[in-house]
Amino acid sequence: MRPVSTKKIELVVMGAIVTALSILLHSGCATLKKTIAIDTPETKPADSELRRKLEEWTALLHSPDPTIRSSAAVSLLGINLLNAQEPLVKILTDRKEREDIQISVIKAFGFTKDDRATDVLINLLDSESVLIQAATAEALGGLRTKKTIHTMSDAMLDPRRSLTTKILLAKALGNTNDRDTVESLIKMLAVDDPGLRQASRKSLEKVTKQAGDNDSAWWKDWWNRNKSKTREQWLEDIVLKQEENTRQLEVKLEQLRLEVSQKSIKLLETRTDKTDPKTLMEALKSEYPDVRIFAAKELAKIKEPSVIDVLIDAALDKQEEVRIEVVQRLGEIGDERAVKPLIDTLDDESLVVREKAARALGLLRKPEATDPLISTLHNNTNLLITCAIIDALGQIGDTRAIDPLITFLSHQESKIRECAAASLGGIRNARAVEPLIAALSDEQERVRWYAADSLGKIGNPVCVDALIKLLTDTSARVRESAVTALGQMGNQQAIESLTKATQDVDKRVSEQASESLINIKNMSFDAMDTVATVFYNSKDYRRAEILLERQLTEYANKPELQEKILQARIKLAKTLYAIKDWQKALGLYEELVKRFPNDDLLKTEIIQCLKETRQFGRAMEWYTVWTKESPQNNPIYWQGRLDIVKVVLEQGRYDDAKGFIDILKSEDPNLGGEKFLSQFLALQER
């Protein structure tokens, strides 16, 4: 197959656009109305058909094709069944749902002017995704129903709502162009935050067509004089209707453009040489944003120096979505040539682009980005961008960022405080220790746990006492971070506290405490012994084995510890016995039984190991040795021999059983005396 030429793509695109415009211009409004109609009263399907469509469209909500997803969502909102909206709301409220799918559903509510999910949409304004925030605000502004306007107004006035949500609601209310928004927007002019006041003023100007300032008294006076509807306002309603008709035409045209761009992308996907960037470089000049986005993604996969220069140029693309994609790819590629262009992009008009640029600079980890990021940090009021910059400074790890990050540990937004706490751990400098210790008392648990995590990474023992106090925190997640940090400290005080924490009521905390103990390096012999005993007594044999083996390896050559080492060997043997690692335990028992010939429990356990590993001959040898060494226990040893012969016979190993009995006869013709003789003879008969 020959490579796809750019000219060919452009011809396909232009042909489709010309056809679309021709249809729209010559068919008129009646044709458009017929095109977008879903069900008229005359053609309304039966209930069974509606339910079939419900199932079909619900399945299409997760289509990889955004056009199909949007169509399915719009169709569901138009279907005449009570439960048709449920799958759409479920997508919006599922935190694990894909971002692009949620955005398709959000836009569908806005496109159909369906206000049934207004409360859900308002909650989405607090999303951590700037793209979801933007799509939600646009959809809410486009609903323009009385219910939506009143609900948004109430939410904006709610003191429990975040500052970001209030600003977005103020902008969305302005986009409704509805006079019912005026009073609530005027109230927002009296708040302390300048960003919210500015957004409210701009929305007031948009709704009222008046040019004013942030003086709420002026706006109240104007509103009192203009509450009654005027002729000009009536004419404005007509204009708004015309604007809505135009918007519908624009939507249809946009759908056609989307189809053309998708066909162009399919042609690019079929190019024969995936390593040749030329076709993709040409595609970056396409008039369709989706084509340029696809080209940027594919170019980032090609390891060629010229690609970086082309992507840097594309970072200035007029379309926001393209700039977002390009900036992300520049961060992922990791070429230092992208540092300066990304720094310049921190001033982009788009909030999303600025956020992605900050995160891309964090991925590049170049110190020259530190000062520009700090400067942007001080001049920024957006929550998500602030967090992105703080995260990036932590990734870069430059000590120049310490003081600014410490300042943000006391920010009014808890999300910013937790980001600052986490990033200080990335820099790992002792100057941050005291402020992070103070952050351990923060009212928000996420701030406390990130502060504990960072103190662990810094590793300064000054914070051990503060971390130990955190082991009584009401949040299990905070206690888990505390035990992780104490494990990174690894001193005796930390070990003692971690040992107690292995009994925490929360399983995650106790497990992390145990794992932290295992990972501590340079632990003393006695500390290892204590911790291993705790593991053994709590039947955590796997960790007991790990610690005991380390203990024997690290201290084997210490003459003054030989007696304790011997006891550690016994503990290890019994640990292996408990987990039924018979072969490994056997090696230890062989040595220990020789060292302690009068320990009957060791003898019992070594015989069990030999039985489990089917070393019956070796077991018989040990019984012979013990019979000579401890004749007073002969009945016990003869019983053990008898048991072995029975086991061998049950396994069908008749020759082995006969051989064992013959050997025993040569040792004692009476086979241990009258009690055992008859039983041995009976076995021999079998």
C-alpha cells in the first residue's frame, strides 16, 4: 500500500465540507428539522421497541468512537422510558469511569437541554479534571431552564461549595443569558475573593448587556430600576432564539467536520512506513484539530530528533485541544529542548494547557524550570494549576522550591496543602522537617498522611517522636503512612513502636508495620530477635523466617553471639517446621539434634521431617543411634520404628518394609521385646 498523501486527505475533506454546506444551505430549516427528528407522534415505536433501543444505546455509551457515544447519549435522553436516564447518571457518578466517556454524556445533557441531572452536573464542577470542569460548566450554561438556573444559583450561594465551583457556576449562569440570574450574581459581588467577583461581574454584563464594575450597590440600584421586562428585553429573546437556531446548524456542521476528520485519521493509520514522520508532519498542518491531535500522538512514538522541533512548533497551535496533546507528549518524550517552549506555555490563555505544561516540566526534571514555575505559582489563583506546579517542583527536586512550598503548607485549600506536603518529600531536604511535623496536626487526613510520607523520605530522626504520636490517629490511612515513615527511619525507637503497631486493629496498618520492620536495614541482633519472636508468636512465619535468616547471615561470625545464634537456629528450624518446609528444616534439625541429644522434642520434629521427605532409612538410622545413647527411652524408639514400617508397608513398598525388619532383627532378635515382637511379625507376614 502506498503512503497517504496530504493532498489526497485535503481533497477528501474539502469534498465533504462542500457537500455538507450545500445540503445545509439549500435544504432550509424544514429539511434540518426532518433530519434531527427522533420520534414523531405518528411514528412512535411500541414499548418493546423502546426497550430494545434502550439496551442498544446503553451499550453504545462505551463505544471507542466519540460520535457514536454522543449519539447514543442524546438518543437515551430522548427515549420515553423512566429508566432511560439511569445509565447516563451512573457514568457521571462513577469515579472509575473514563474521562472521555463522562464528557460525552455531559455534552449530551447540554445539547438536549435536559435538566434532570442538574445536581449531578453541579457536583462534577469539583472534579480534579479541568476538561470535565469545562464541559460541565458549558453544559449547565446551555440548559437555560428555570430549574437549572435556580439550582445553580442556590449552589453558588452555598458557603459549603468550593471557590472553584462557585466561579464556574458564576460563568455558567452568565451563559444562560437569563434575567433570573441577576440577583444571585449581584450577591457574589460582595464576596472576598477577587476571582469570583470578576466572574460574577462579567456574567452580569453578559446577561444585562450593561457595562458596570464590582460595586454591588450600583448593580442593586440598576436592577431595582430595570426589573420589569422592557421592549428591548423582548427583542433580546427573539435574538436568543435566532442564536439557538444558528447553534443547531453549527452542531450539524461540526458533526460533518468530525466525520471528515475521522476518515482522514483512518487514512493516516494505513500508512505503510510507521517510522517515517513526513506524512504526520504534514498532517499537523491539517485544518481539523482531531487530525492534528492524532498526528501529534503518532509523532511522539517516532524516535527522531526532527520530531521534537515539529512538536515544539505545534505547541503554539490555535486549537486548545491540540496544544494540550502536544504539551503532554513533549513531557513524556523527555527531550531537554522542550524545556524553554514549555516554560513559555505557562502563560498560555488556556487553563488546561498551563496545567499540562507544568506537569510536563515536572516530568522533564530540569532545574532551569524551577524559577519560572515558582514565579507562575505566586501569580496564579487556579487550584488545579497551583497543584500541578507544586507537584512539578517536587519532581524537579530543586532546593530553591523549599521555602515557597513551605508557605503553601498553610494554604486555605486542603488540596494545595497536601500537594505541598507531598512535594517537600520529593526534594528531601532537612529544612522541611519542622514544617512537615507541624502539618502532622492538620485537620485534613490527606495532608497528615502526605506529611508523614514525606518525613519518611527525608529520613531525619528528629521526627520520630511526632510520627510515633501519629500511630494513635483516628485515620487508618494516616497510621499506615506513619508506620511506613518509621520503617524508613529504622532506629531503635522506631522499631519498638512498629513492633507494637503490628497489632493495630486495621489490617492494612498492621501489615505495613510488619513489612516496614522487615525492610529496616542494620538492625541489631537483639532487635531482630525480638521482632522475629513477635512474628513467630503471631504465626507470621514467612516474615519470621526472613528475619531469622538475615540474623544468622549478618551475625554468624560474631563469637560473642554464638549462644544466641544457636537459639536463633532453633527458632528458624521451628519456623520452617511450622510452614512445612520440611527439606529446608531438616538441614537445621540434623545439626541441632547432634548438639542437643537429650531434647526429645527436636527428635520428634526431625523424624517428622524425615517422614515427610520419605527418608525412612535415615529415620531408622537416627533411632538406632538414640537406642544406644538413651536405652531408657527404647520403648519410644521401637514404637517409632514400628510406625515407619507400617507407613512403608501402606505405601506398597514391601521389599523396603521387609528389609527394615531384617535390619532390626539383626540388632535385636526380640524386636524390642514382647510388646513389639508380635506386631513386627504380623507386619512381616503381610
